[in-house]
Amino acid sequence: MDKIQQSENHIEFSRDLRVTARTFVLIGGLFPLLVPYELLIKPSWPEGFSLLWLFAVIISAGAIGASIFFLLAALFGMSQSIRFDIVSQSIFYSYKTALMKHCHERSYPFNKVERLQVVTHEWEDGPPSYDIGLKIKGVREIEFGRFILHNDAEHYLSILRRMTAMPVIA
């Protein structure tokens, strides 16, 4: 669940990927690199093609792919914040990754909001989770919230609809 800060004039949802989490993901991404070392580099393979060698290459390629995935997640995983402000009648959206020097911030007026809805994410290995989906004209949909309970997502959705004066869509 995102961190939620609320007052009478604004509500802010923020998701922060901390340096410690990035570090653990980065270190965890290095461990699969032991597989190609143990299977391809360390042993001395006889010259020529063998099915055992091909099997080691396939497993090593999978391990390298997993390492690349974790390393990219550590470097490009986004921290984001979205703030709905009644006073300025605007939405402020900011995001950054580990490789960005500066945080990118954009603001959108409430009248540019096309859609505000609960988005359900079904998982194979657990219960569904819920986000709030915000569609602004000319911008890709932004999802935030990460709620465990549907009622919590609906509660914050109704607050946001009242703030932005969005009609309820049935």
C-alpha cells in the first residue's frame, strides 16, 4: 500500500523504493551470475558439441536473464508521488529512478481528468490487489494506491471524485 497523507486541502499517495531495497535487489541480482561461472567457466569442457554442454548453456542464459531483470529493477524501479490539491485545482505527479539526477514533476488541472476508477489486479498466487487508475487527457494511465481491500480503494476513489468533481461511472 502506498503511503497516504491527507488534509482538508489535499491528498497525496506516495510509493518510495528506498536505497536499501534497491541495494538488496541489486545484490540479489548478482547471485544468478554464479550459475554460468560454475557451469561454463569453472569446468574444463572437452572440445566439440555435447548435449550436456548445450544444457549448461541454456541454464546459464536463463540465469543471466534473471540477473539482468533484477539489475534493471534496481536501477529503473520508480518512486512516485501523486498529489491532489483542492486549492490549486491541480494534480501534481512526480517520479524518479535511481539513475535520474532529478525528480520529474508534472502538474495537470482537474478539468483534464478523463477517468478515475478502481483497477483490479488478479494474481495467480494470492488474493487480488487494487489500484486507483487516473487517466488524464494526452497522458498514459497512472496507477497508484496498491490497496489490499476493495473497500479501501473505493473509499479513496470517492474522496478523489469529490475533490475533482468527477461523476460516478456505473
